[in-house]
Amino acid sequence: DLNYVLDFPPGGTVALQSALAHHSNISIAKDEIRYSFPQYPVGSLFRCVDGGFK
């Protein structure tokens, strides 16, 4: 694994293939709250991008 921690601003979105590396969340303080919203795009979206949106 790459041993990177990616820090994003609140409301930030990133698209990564989950199979690229082992992933997890780091610990947070007891008074902090973290929410996750996993999104799963359909394969046709990527084919459309690869095809120049045609």
C-alpha cells in the first residue's frame, strides 16, 4: 500500500477504484462525527467518458 492519508475539505468528492489499495478510516476524537457516503457509478458512465461523451 502507498501509506498516504488523503485530506479533503468538507463536502469534497473523489473518485477512486476501491480495488486499487487497502483502505480504511483513521480514528477521530470522541467529540467529532464522520459521515461516509459511498457512491457506486455504473460502468456505462466510464465508457461514455472514455468515448468522448458520444
